[in-house]
Amino acid sequence: MLHLAIQFLGLAAVVATAGVALARAADAIAETTGLGRVLVGSIALAAATSLPELSVDIAAVRAGHADLAAGDLFGSSLMNLLILAGIDLCHRNGRTMLSREAASHALSATLGIALTGLAGCAVLTAGRIPGIEFLRVSGWSWTILVAYLLGARMLFVDQRISAGSAPETTEQNGASGWPLRRALAVFAAAASVLVVAGPRLAEVADAIADRSGLGGTFVGTTLVALTTSLPELVASLAAMRLGAVDLAIGNALGSNAFNMILFVPLDVVHAGPFFQAVSPTHAVTAFAVVIATSVAVLGQLYHVERRLPLIEPDALLVMLVIVGALGLVFQLS
């Protein structure tokens, strides 16, 4: 068991190092291309930091552990919200991450709510109503994919409109001086590291699940999800150090939306309808993500003159929802 823990920590360190490089490269890409940190964080950085989920979960499905894969995707979304709330509690410079100043991210957060809700419904209804398949992919997975593409287009159009109408702002350029070619190369290299480390991480997590006796549902929702969310954690912390708050928020919320479309490749790899093979307990995690994200959006949109001096109630409530959901999953597993 000790050697498994050492391997697990070593792989986690590799993933974390790649996350730092991704954040710096994404900041440089946002500056150089003029796309902005909101869009780059919500789409490009979110997709790259979600690569561990993809590689880990494909390996898990091929090994016959569909519950581990589903728990990782839903659990990673919970962990991303936990990361966002935790950073918000520690970020005390007058501009909180779950405040009205961060309301530009409400669109990507709402997209994540919609996609997670669809996935939760898929888990609950699979096998209970007639299913539709096309090219070995279920109707639910196609719906999630199409909804994500439409939502991503909305994000792109919204940011173009915002960039055209907003006055010039002075932002701290954490990665200034990086040419676009270098930024893209670093971004691709760091993403490749995540792809390589992912499958081995799934094997170690599976062995830990077997020896601990906790089961794939709970381990996938906690241990694997926490580790595969390390890129989001490290990238968000690195973005905060660069002064790129929008990049950090976009990464966390955008990753939650991107996580849901990863059910499509899992549906392709799995022998038979994927959602029929997973435990209904995952719906608890899915709807906890919906509730916690809704609280975050309320914190972004609700405007008050004064906030509590020691804590952010919205961030604290997000944490309480997550802890409660993990307790329910443990009891039901």
C-alpha cells in the first residue's frame, strides 16, 4: 500500500508541474491573440486541464470500472468548485472571485449547470426509458455534446461583443514577453504530460480502491477526482499569482462544462450504453454540482455594498454543499 501511495504522489507532482506551465502559457496566449482571459480560461485552459480526466477515465472504462470514471468526472467538478471557493476565501484584495465583478463568468457557469444537469438526468433515467443510439453514442451523450458546442459559441460571441464595447483596461501581464509560438509550444508540451501521466494514475487509483475496500464510486468521486483536479488547482493558483483572476475563474468553471462532454468518448469506448453501467448514486454528485454552481452564480450576480470582513458566505456555502454531497456519496456507496 505504501508503494502505491508513493506512486500516486509522484504522479500528482508531475501533473501539478504541468499545470503551472499551462497557466503561464494560457496567459501569454490570451495576451498575444487578444482573445482575453475569460475565453481562453473557459475553453482552452479548461480543456487542457481536463485531459487527465479523459485519459484516466478511458483507461478505467477499458478496465471495466465505469463507476470510477463517472465518479471522477462528477467529482472533479465538485473539486473544481471547492478550489474556486477556497481561493475566494483566501483572496482578500477587495475583488472576490464570487462577486459581481466576476459576473462575466456567469455564462460559462450556467453552461456547466445545464450540462451537469443533463448528465445527472442521464444517470437516473438510463435503462428506465427507451434509449437512442447513433454511432455507438447514446442520445444523452449527443445532447450534452451539442449543448456544449452551442454554449461555447455563445461564450465566443459574448466575449467578442464585450471586447468591442469595453474600454481599454490595464491588466498585470504575468507572462508578458512570450511570443505566440513559444506559448503554444509550452501549452502543447504541458498538455502532453497530462495525457501521459493519466493512464498510470488510473491504475494506481484502481489498486488503492481495491485494497481500501471503499469502492469505485466513492474513490472515483474523491481520490481520483482530487488528483485529476490538481491541474485546475495549480493552474488557478498560478493564474492568481500572475494577477489573471479571470483566467483562474474561467479555468475552474469552464472545466466543469468540459468534463461533461467527456462522457461522449467514454460512451464510445464502453461496451454498451455507458450511463446504464454506472451507479445512480452519481446523480447525487451531479446535482450537488448544480446546487454549488448556482450558489457561485448568485454570488457573482448579487450586488451588495458591504461584504462580511472575515468570510465570504457564498464561498462558505459552496464548501458546505460539497462536503454534504461527499458525505451522502460515502453513505450510499
